[in-house]
Amino acid sequence: MTFKGRVCGGARHSLLSAQQACGNFPAILLESYAAALAASVPIGILMLRIVLEEGLLRQKLEGYDDYTTKVRWRLIPGLW
């Protein structure tokens, strides 16, 4: 995301990471290992979707490569 020519935020898909955090928080809060394991399936699918989507954006969207060099992280800054 840019604001007045400056890159803002630490992750390219910050809304998706917030969505996953909100969806997985009850499993963590309740210490339900089965729910946490089940929550890992949508996270894996989301990660695959992000990789495929970014490949398409690199091909079709001019300037996306520059954006990815400015905003290095995809979901969680410092991790991925």
C-alpha cells in the first residue's frame, strides 16, 4: 500500500493475515489442539493462493516487482 509515494505497512497481504489470526484465535485461546490442527489446512491453502496470485500479479501488473522489493514480507513481517 502506498500513501503519497511512500510504502506503508510491513506485509503485502496484511488483511489476509489479520483474517487468519481472528479465525484461529479461538482455537489457541481454548487450547484445542484439534482445532488448531484443523485451522492449519486453510492457512496452507491461503499460502498457496498467495504464491499463485503473486505470480500472476508479477506477470500482469506493471510495477508489482518494484512493490515486492519495497514490501518484502507476504503475511507476517519477519517470518514470511
